[in-house]
Amino acid sequence: MIPPFPKSVLSIDFGSKRIGLAGCDPLGITVTPLKPLYRSKFRSDLKYLRQLCNERSVEGLVIGLPLDDKGNPTLQSHICMKYGTRIAIELDLPVAWVNENSSTWEAGKKFNIQNDRTGMLDSQTARILLEQWLKEGPNLQSLSTQSKINSMNKNP
């Protein structure tokens, strides 16, 4: 697989309580875990993410999808895709979906994080997703106009 062209990207690991975040510089050299976002209402989450994207000059989103061991969608992956699509549309940013199967386990092992309630594990997971994306892709894709219309009609 050909790696994507590096750019400033925000990686997102959606959870029910927190959103793990990581970013990279425009050259894709340095990947940094960022302060996790404690989930609130969609509009509050969006406001924070918009501000973060503006501060970091983000050009795209990498979003983790919790697929099963065979790479098939799960209930949680559908929830993440719906939420991620809404975020990408609202921020008007292209997105790449990355399989996050076992990434939380990997982050816990790699960074020796156990029983974390601070969100550090969530952001380290987002870091691993971003590192994976920089090596393997896929390329960022703009959401189609039809996807935008469908998403807005389902989520007023």
C-alpha cells in the first residue's frame, strides 16, 4: 500500500465518554497525542474540535473504526462512522477511516498504561491510528455531496 501524502491531520478515537485525539505536523514527521475531549453534546464537541483544527491548520481527519477480528463492521463501528461523518461534514474536512481493532490494547502495552481514567490511553490510541495511517493510508477522501445531504437529513 502506498502511504498518503503527509499533511497536518487530526486523528480521532471515539469513545462513549472521551474522544482520544492526536495530531501530526504538516510533514508527517512528529505525531503527538493531544488532550482528550470529554464527550458532551455534539455541538460542544464540534466547537472544541473546530477550534483545535483551526489552531493546528488541520487538513484532514483520520478516524478509527472498531472492526471485528475479521475486519467486519460492528455496532460500535457504525456509531463511530455516523459521528465521524457528522464531524467531517461540519468541519468540511476529508476523512480516512482506519481499522482500530486492538489499537487500545496496543497503546496500553506500548505506553504501559493501565486502568486509565484520564483519557491518556484514548489519545495514545489516536496516536497509534495516526502513525498507522501515515505508513499505510488510505488517502483522505472528501465526503460526497450526496453523503452530506443524507447525513444532514438523518441528523437535524
